[in-house]
Amino acid sequence: MKVVQTTLNEAEHKLLEEYARKNSKTIKEVLRQAIRRTVEGDLDPKDPIFTGSPASKRTGKKDHGSVEHDKYLYGEKS
């Protein structure tokens, strides 16, 4: 095995932790799965969901982000 190290901002790390917890996986498992999907072509690494910054850096902000995420990421009208 090889070790790969990187840094994440607070928002990215929180999202990663929450996703891993909700899917009963470790962070390592989630990252390995994401790498495999990206390399195998299941995901577009240029997708704004991976490259864009968080829409809100505050918690509790009511901006309909969970409902209108496509609009914010891709410019689509909801």
C-alpha cells in the first residue's frame, strides 16, 4: 500500500465525515471509492460539485440550497 496525504478545508472535511457516517463507512473507504469512480469514469472530476466552493460557510443559513442545488451548481432553473 502507498500513503497519499492531502489537506481539506473545514467544510470539505465536515461533508466527508457526514457522508462516511451516513453510509456506515470510514473516511478511507469513502475516499478510495471516490478515487475508483473518478478513475473509472463514473464521475466527472470537473463537475462543480467537486470544484466549487461551499455555497455557505455559515451553518443554519436558510437559502434553499438543499432544494435548488442544481441551480446553484449548474445554473439550471428550478
